[in-house]
Amino acid sequence: MQFTETNKRFAQQFEDGLHTAASLTVFANGKLAFDISRGHAVKNPLWHVFSMGKPLAAAVLWRFKSRGHFEWKTPVAEFWPEFGVRGKSRITIGHVLTHTAGLADHSKIPVDDYIDWGRVINHLEDMTPATEPGSYVHYHSRTFGWLVAEIASRISGLPFDECFNREVCYPLGLRQTAFTIEPSDLCRVVPLENGENWEQPEMVESSRLLTTFQVTLPAGSLMTTTMDAARFYAAISGKGTTNGVAWLPASIIEEVTSLQAEGNDSGSGNYSRVGFGIRLPSEPPNQYASNNKGAVGHGGLGTCTGWASIDDNVSVAFVANTFQPGDVNRNRLHAISEAIRIDLDLAHI
């Protein structure tokens, strides 16, 4: 398998100045099919993937659901009693995973408190839903991660990082994936850059500080490799089985990847289609180059995407180091995904 079109477009994006470093990994039928990386200064680089890490955080709850610890309609307050005040008693775990809990606004949580998990949780407990839980999709860009992580900790009695390692990293063999990294690994992090028209230039420095000070931000601080990220999505495209070993029942994969909520996002205005902790394709051109119901995944702030085609048993992770705005980034991701689909002779849009 030559991946001629993929190689061509991967190189073209460097020539077009879209980024100065990038990495791409593809699995087909659970096996490594393509892997390329360019522009970094170290042998084993780590990449910021931002919200691309949300499904990996959510996967801890998928595993707990598979063991019967809760139902999607179970109120969060059943495990976290302090949460069930100020109109939050009816918020379910399903609401949290579908971004319909009404708790998207994180503006009243001071950035200086991010380093103190207890203070963040207190802020969440003090929040009042902006909308009736379950009524509107509103992307919970940061609160999603804290909510998911605290629910996981309340169910298990363990710190979230330990839950994540036990339920996701260890069974899937993700050896280079974590929400915080050790100081000795900081030299492996590929530096971020701002694209010409990127509107949030402060993100380069704030991301560096979050990583340096080991701030756990489950909605956005994941560090990983495209090999690990594509391997995670291979478990989804394989309907819960990886390397012949069952990680999740196929029935759970079907539930989490099915459409659970949709509508114009109350924040961005974009039309959103979501499963339980994972996104379904929007109108083309999208980052999966598909409107196929079997495609699911998640992007990361202006830089990256990871996705699985369940119908084709293909998984992909692509990350670049340069922030690009809206359509520029969307077209960049779409071009790579489309090339992969062309080379694998899959349907594409």
C-alpha cells in the first residue's frame, strides 16, 4: 500500500506554510498501515492535542458503563452528592458526555485555580445550569473534562490519572499518552506556533505553562503521539477489540458512537452531532472527509484530529504544530483525511 496521495498532501502542506512540524498515523484492520512524521527535533516527540483528548477521557466512563456501574440516565449527584445543588440534581452522566448539561461557561473559574483540583470542583458545585439539562448542545470546552474526571474518581475512588491509566492507557498499550508529563520529558514536546491569522496567540504560551506546571486539564492538556492516538481509535473502529483482545463490548461502542444529541451549538452556532463523549461528522467538508454515520472522532484546537471509520475498520490521527483558524484548519484536516480515504479506496466527501 503506497499512500501516494497522502504522502503528496502531507508534503504539500509544509510547502504551503501551514505548519513546520506534523505527524500522521493510520491503522487499517487493527494493523499499522502508515506512519510519517516531519519537522521535529527529537526522536520520540510528544504533541499537544488539546480537545482531541476528550474521547480518551470519556473512555474511562465507557469502561465503567460496560461493567454496569451506571446507566447513561443516572444522575451525576448519585455519585457526587455535592454536585446536586443549584438546579443540577437532574443532570445525568449522559448529559455531561453529550455537552447538554448546561454548564459550558467556565469564565468564573479563575485560571490560577486550575492547578488546584479541589478548588475547581468547588467551582463546578457552585454552578447553575444556563439551560435546562438535555435541551441544548453547547460545547463544554473545559468543564467537560473536569466533570468527566470527577465522576470517574467518585465512581472508582481513585485519582483520575490513575483511572485513565488503568482503563485506557494500560489495556490499549498507550505508552506515550498522559494529561501531565514529567519534567524530564519536556524536551520531547514539539513547540507550538501561531499561524498568520490565528486569533488566540496567547495559546502558545498558556499551553507551555500548563505542561510545565503539570496542570491536569482533562478537556485539553493531553500529550501523546499519533501512534498512540490512532491506536486508541483503532479500538473504536475494531468495535471494542484490539489485537484480538476485547477492551469494550461492541454494544458499548455502538451506544457511544451513535447520535445522542444534535443541534446548533449554543456557543459557536455551528451544527453539532454528538455521541457519548465523541463527535459525529458535520456537514462536509469536515475533518473526517465523510458524512458516513460510521465515522466518529474529535478535533483539537486549530491543530489536529483523530477519527475512526467503524464501517471500514480504519483509524487515523493527524497533528500539526501550527495553530490555524477555522476554515484554514478544517481544510487542512479534510485534505489529509480525504487523501487517506483515496489511498485506501474508501468513500470520501
